[in-house]
Amino acid sequence: MPRTRLACWTALVAAIAGLNYYARFSSSSSSTSVGRDEVYSWSAFAGGLVVYVVWLGLVLAIAVDRTDLLALRRPHSWGRAVRLGVGAIVFVYVFEIFVSVLPLPQSPSAEQGLTPTHWEPAHAAAFAANVALFTIVAPIVEELMFRGVGQSLLRYFGRVPAILLVGVTFGVTHGLLEALVVLIPFGVALAYLRDRTDSVYPGMLVHASFNGVALAYAVLG
């Protein structure tokens, strides 16, 4: 049964990565500017919400009758979890500074094309909905997928391999290239946090904070 669950999880990871890379390479260069306006679109919110609901349903189906795989439990110590969470955030931002000086074709933060370049007050409601999508829905679903079920199943290969594999799979499912140099370390940091706290809750908070700061900086910066 564990092998069956792992096979299903791996197939889900491959399907999400394949779809995202197909979208990445089939989109035209002009689609980036359109993508940046999606955070002001109700249709983008509705579409994203549907995707995450289906995604969550598949994750829960893999964990059926084994809810312990989701790691939805209190950390051993919230104080230690907070310290580790702050350390993870600092690590990611320091690493981003290092990446910013690398001669990459484009900035990893700009590759996905979702962070807006300006504020549009006329679409504030749709923006707020998409902020909720990226700072609440996305962190919950992705953490349950990777640091929950995925990391629980991959522990079969050992703690360190599980942390590294979760980081890599988290990165590739985004369907990006340059951004992998940030997404994979971020995924590894979240996996380490989950391993040390035995809970997905701290990772959800760190993930939500990271996404929220990225959106706020894009609009206000």
C-alpha cells in the first residue's frame, strides 16, 4: 500500500509538472505582461481556486484512511518552530540576494509573470481575492501535497533524501527554469522545517508569508 500511494503521488507530481512546463513553453513572449495582470482578474481567481480544489482532492484521496500522512498536527514546540521558521525565511532571502547577481536570462521572480508591476485600485477586490488564493489556499494545498503526504511517503528513503526530493519536486512542479534556483532551496528549507517540527503548520505560515511579501513588494515597491 505505501508503494501504491507513493506511485500515485509521483504520478500527480509528474502530471502537474508536465502541464506547467507545457504551459511555460507553449506561451508566447507577450503572455508575460498578460500574466502580470491576472492578479487583478476574477477569472484568474476562479480558475486558480478550481485547480487547487481538484489538487487538494487528489492529495486527500492519496492519504485516504491515513490522515497521519498529512502531518496536520501541532509542532513539538511552537517556540522552536517559530525560530526555525524565521531561519528558513532569512535563508531564502539571503539566497535570493546571491541569485540576483547570477547572469541568468531573466530574474527568477519575474519568470512566472504573476507578480504585478503596479497597483490598480479599480480592481482591488479581485486583487484581494487573488492574494487570498496565493497566501492562504496555495500554501495549504502545496504544503499538504509536498511537506505533508510527499515527505511522509518519501521518508522510506531516509530523512535527508526525503527533504532533498521534496525540495526538487516542489521546484519542478512550478514549471519554471530560472526560478528553480530559488524554488528548490525554498522547498528544501520548508521540508527541513517540517522534518524538525513534525508538522506542516509552520511551513504553511512561512510559505504564506513568503508569497504575501512577494506580492506586497511587487505592488508597493
